[in-house]
Amino acid sequence: MGLLLVVGIDLTKAISPNKKESMKYKYKEQKKLLGSSTFKMAKSSKYRYLSEILHLAPSNIGGVNICASSSPVCIDLCLNTSGRGQMTSVQKSRLNKKYYFLADRQKFLNHLDREIKLSSERAKRKKLKYSVRLNGTSDLPFERYKLDNGKNLMENNPNVQFIDYTKITNRLLQKLPKNYSLTYSQAENNLEDIKKVLKTKYNIASVFRKKLPKKWLGRKVINGDKHDLRHLDPKKVVVGLIAKGKAKKDFNGFVQDV
């Protein structure tokens, strides 16, 4: 498997500071990393899923960019400040989790793995399936991060469904774990990458202003606001999302007009 590169940057190294560098990322011990309070995630319960999500301080907040292919408009419209994200305490928690990841990635991954296993067991007791979205406000290649046993989180939790959106084309061009569903996100400046993705089986998420078209980019459009369980979507479709919050006022190409 080749290196994960974005504009000449090896992401695996770019967000893996050495011991000296990691000392500047001070964090407090945090009991829980995953949450499930967002409205769309709550919709998952209708489909008999317990769904959780990991939110880290996005983009270059805190000094390190964890959204390597984010566009200028994407950064401006980031859902980081939507809903409970507007609260100072939530922002501090997300930055603390980001510093936790940067300072001691192995410890962070082990912590996350334990939480996933506990939540999976909780879902099982409730007779639900369990899904987790690792990149709620980030775009990190979790498929490349190994636990102490040499496995990634997906391989170590084969009965858990992992779901994410990404703007990093190369992630879709490499072999992914079977239980990791990635959907590519359209932005105002990635049309050339969109053309590459259209040649694959992967779906593309596009944001529309007021209504969803029947077809977009030559593909059928489905309503992506019904739930966030992207692995349940048919293949080779466009996942249509209606603009919300600040996105309603975007006319720079991120939100599509039909």
C-alpha cells in the first residue's frame, strides 16, 4: 500500500509529531471521546442503530491541520460551530481531544478502541447494531493508524460499522477495511478530484440550496438527510444534503444551485 499523500504531504507523518513536538500539546485526561447527541445521528435509532461520533477541533485550530484537503469555504462553513458546537465548553473539549490525539496518538487510539467496544456491547444489549463516525469534524486516515496489536480500529472491531466523509481522494484509491464506509464530499474547488471519484464505486455527497435534483454529476441523487448511515446507501449515487446554517448564504460554489 502506498503512502497517503496530499499535495506532496505524507499525512501519516504530518500529524504524527515526535516526542519533543508532542510535549507542547498539553491536554487533560478525558473520560469520553465519543458522543451521540447530534440530530442526524439520533435519526439512526429509527434504523435500529446506536450511532456515535468523534468530534475534534477541525482544520488548523490548535496549530495542526487535521483536514488536509479542506477547501476555504469548507473551513468557513464547518459544522464545528453548529448546534452544541457553539458552546465554549464543547469547543474546549474538542480542542482538548485534538491535543490528546496529537500528544499521544497510541494512547488515544487505545482509549477510543475501549470506548467502541463498550458501546458495541451496549448496543448489543439493546438489540441494536452499532456504528461510529470517527471524523465528525476532521479528515484523518484512521485506516492507517495501528493499535498495539498491529490492527487498525476497523480490523479490531469487525462487527462495528465505521462511517466517514472525506475530501482526500487518495483514501478512496487504496484498499479499505470492509466495515469502513467512506463518502467523498464535493466542495467548491475539487471538480477534478470529483471526476476521479466518478470512475469508482464510491458515493459523492453534495450540498444543495433548497431542493434536491433527481440527478447530479450524471448520477441519481438520494436524500442524505434521512440518516447518517452512509453504508446503507446504494452504490454510485450522489448523497444530497440541503444547506443548513451559514451554508444557506454561500454563493462561492460549495452549495449547489439547481
